[in-house]
Amino acid sequence: MTAARGKRISTYETQRALEWTQKLRGKILSSDDVESDTHFPISKLPNPGRIIRPSQLQTFDWIEARLNVVVDKDDRVTACWTG
């Protein structure tokens, strides 16, 4: 188990977050269903999941399987974590 953001998450969820981070970092989330080197469709994000935009308020409820995707002002992915 690994501690993250004050909670304990499984090694599986840690690995899953790393895999999604590698897949998404630097890509722009888009409403199109076409994936490319620079864009990733929002519809292909796992469920449960949420997109966190700059200055957006977020709840601190903990859902271990949820993928949190952090984007910048241009919807470019900067980070991912589970919980």
C-alpha cells in the first residue's frame, strides 16, 4: 500500500494512475472521438473519473477507483491520480 493525499491506496491503483499519466500527459482533452498524438477524447476516460480545471473547486470525497485528471487552461493534461 502507498500513502497518497492522506489516504492509503493499493499498488494497483498507484500503477493505474502512473499508466494513465504516461498516456495522457501533454495531450489536450477533446470532445472529438478521435485519438491522436496531441489529443485524447474525453469519452475514452475511465469511469469513474473527473477532470480538474485550474481554480476549480473539488470535493475531497475518496473513491479509490476514480481517476482524477488535472488540466491547464488549454485542457492539456498535467497530472493524474486515483482517489
